[in-house]
Amino acid sequence: MRPVPDKGKEPVSHSRVPTILERGLLFFLVWLVLMPSVKLADLVVGVIAAVLATWTSLRLLPPEAGYLRFGALLAFVPHFMWQSVLAGVDVARRAFDPRLPLRPGFVVCRVGFPPGPARNEFAVITSLLPGSVPAGDVEGAIIYHALDTRQPVAEQLAEEEKRLTAALIGGDGHD
Amino acid sequence: MRIAADIFTIVAILTGAFFFLAGTVGLLRFPDTLTRLHALTKADNLGLGLVVLGLLPQSSSVFGGLKMILVWLLVLLASATVSQLIARAARRGGPHP
């Protein structure tokens, strides 16, 4: 029993193989839903598209950068659907109001998420909330543009952060 | 049953169209880039969601319905991403009316 000779040949990329396969399969499934055809030519184009999408995703979001718990996020879908409805109703109400009740301004919201996927995901999710759009970030905080600064924007965002912390922070992979 | 599905479709799509109208009215009436961004993203996301919801009972197959939901989710993702990029650019350049 000699020691495994190709120990040195086991590069970091080895541990990336499951991620690559997982993402590739996911992209191909998305393709199949969007282009439900079993013609060979369509499938070939789908495979090429999935490979390109996987390659792009590895460039933009390397597996080492941390991961998102999509399963945990699914539990929040009803909540954010409802928030999204409230956001639409809020905008519609203001748009049709003859007095145009707006008091736009910036609200700086401190977040515990480290810069990276978790913070970006938080920004994307919170952009669905009523009255706030992420408009930049500074050290340890996201700057939101609020439609009405009289609303408790910062408080609501802090509450969402509490709600999402468990779902967005993976066990490891964050520095 | 068919009638109930059709009524649901009509109500949901009309409500969706109402939110598209609201988004457009906001786009015209709101004072600057950032507030207009709110109008477009929030109202149109909801409008498109309602249109998709209304079309689901009319879909001929489960795959067709799945496709519409997926398209809606892709639009949500794109609009959330693009609205942030525009908001960042607008904040740096200062809000122009």
C-alpha cells in the first residue's frame, strides 16, 4: 500500500465538480421549461446555453464565495409575495393621489451581512419591499432610496434582516 | 367550472393592467429618476404577476404554466437587479428630474 501518489494532483477544482454539475443541471432544466422541445437541434442549443450559463455563473459567483440556502429562502416566498403586493398598492395609491404624497430621501440601513452573495441577495429581496430601493452601499451599510421618509423604512428593513439572517448566511464560506 | 376560471382570468388580468397603468402614471407624475424607479419596478412586478396568475387557468399544460411562472421570476430578478444598478448610478450622478 503505497501512499496515494496523485495527492498533489487533487486541486481545489476537484471540490467544485458537484457545484458545477448542480448548476449545469439547473440551467438545463430552466432551458427545458422555457423551450419544451425534444428535437435534437433544440437540445444541443440548450446544452450549449447551459454550459455557457454555468461558466458565467462560476466567473461571477465562484463556489468559494459562499452559497445561498435556496430551500430556506423558499419558506419566505409567501411573506415576500405579500410584501410585493403591498409595494404595488402603495405605489399605485401615491401615483393616483392628486396631492402626490411623496417625501423621497435616502435612508442608511446598517446590515450585518458581509459584502458578497448574502448582502447582494438581501438587497435584491428587499428591493421588493414597499417604498425602498437599494441605491448603493458603504462600509457595513446599504443605502436605500425611500419613497416616503416618514414611513419607518429603517425599522422595517431591520426586521427583514432578522428574518433573513438564518436563510442567507451559509454555515461557512464567508470571511 | 370553465366560467369560474374565465372570470378569475378576467379579474386577475384587469387588476394586473390596473397596476401597469399605475406604474405608468407614476412614471409620468413622480418628480425624479429614483422615485420613478419605484413606480416602475413595484407596480409592474405586481402587474405582471397578476397577468401570469390570470393566465394560469388558461394554460393547456402544466409545462406551459411553469414556463409563465419562470418567466415572471426571471423578470422579477432582472428588474430587482437593474433597478439597483440604475439607483446607484442616479445617486452618484445626483437625481435629475
